[in-house]
Amino acid sequence: MMIRGIIFDINGTVTDILTDEGNSDVYRVLSNFLDYQGLETTPDELKELFFRINKRQRRTSAEEYPEFDVVALFREILEEHMPEAALQSLPKARRKELPRLLAELFRAASRFKLQLYPGVPDVLDELRSSYQLAALSDGQSIWALPELRAVGLAGYFQKVLISSDLGFRKPDSRMFRMMLDEMAMTPDEVIFVGNDMFRDVFGANRLGIKTVFFKSNQGEQRYMGAEPDYIIYDFRELPEAVRFLTKR
């Protein structure tokens, strides 16, 4: 069967990103921001709540590979852990938008690097002339979509699917199947490009999708039973990998 599409993971595959959710300055910034809303809390309290609610969301999920919801997390912090009188004193529109604002501010404060790997735009320009390109990634869509735009990739992918919109993450086979349905393609018509042996290669392997493993500076480098069809060490090697796999 002819290869018609290429599906990409995002973080660690096309974008070289560094975040630190444990950094205390993140919670200092959030605490200071809440002060301006009349909502008093300490950085330590916010940090404890963030990780506790995050862990509980995953633990109570019925999914095998659960994803958390960062906007719901901050909504719970506001509604369950802030003084009700102070929260109700805010304009209704402000109360409604505040969880999303906190989620965006959290990512802005915890992100220390966001850039493309060398050659990404040139490689995508070359590939999109012959293949439908899509992005399938674990993460929060409230972060992932603006980050794609920030690095200039928003227009490259005809389909984008992010795990936070589903409640589960890779290697769940449903994510891959949903993307195949969106692209109107079968497993033998696509190649998956990712940097994580477990979530990307193992996940795609289970559906019979050919895989290119990008051994970048991020992701799980080994996983028993995960066998990529091709390994690259520089993103600029991808066109050669695609040519090789389309001949098999």
C-alpha cells in the first residue's frame, strides 16, 4: 500500500521544549497573580494543590493511560480552595475565564525553552508536497496549539489531536485509530514519527503503523517490544527515512 500520510509527535520530535513544573518560582508567580484578583494563597499551598489534584485526576480515571485536565485542575483550586466571598466578588466573566488564564500563566512560567529542532521547517516543507501531515501528541491542547503557532508550525498539520481533549494518552491505540479516521487512511498508509519508544513506537506498532524513531534529547529511549522501522539522530535525516520506508 502506498504511504499517503505522516503523523508526528510534537514535543521532543519537532519542538525542543524544556519545562519545570516543580520550580518554586512558578507558584510564586501564580500566587502573586491571584493577589491581584483578591485571592490570597501561598506558593507552597498552590504547589501542593497542583500536584495533589493532578495525581488524583489520573488515579481516579478509568483509563489505562489517563491524561489530566489542567483547566479543570485550576477551576477546582479556585472553587474548592479559595475564599468563596473573595471569588464571588469578582465579575462573573472574570471568574469564568480565570481557570484558563491560570493554566496559560502556569505554562508561561514553567517553560524555559521552546524551539524547533534543526531543519524542521525545511523537512516539513519538503514532505507536505507529497504527504498529508498530521500531529498526534500527549499534552494539553491549551498549551500545544499556541506553542505550535509560536514556533511557526500551525499551518503545517492538516489534523491535530491532543490527549487532553480525549482524557487518555499514548500508547492508547484509540488515539492512533482516531487520527487514522481523521485522515481517512489505514495503518499501512501512514508513517508515525516520534521520540518515545513506549508512547510513540510501541503505540503505533500495535496497529501495524510503520515508525521512525527520532533519538532526540527527550523521551524514553528503550522499551521492550518496541521496534522502530527506522532510527534517525537528526531531524534532517527524516526524508531519507521516508523514502526508505515507502519502498518496503
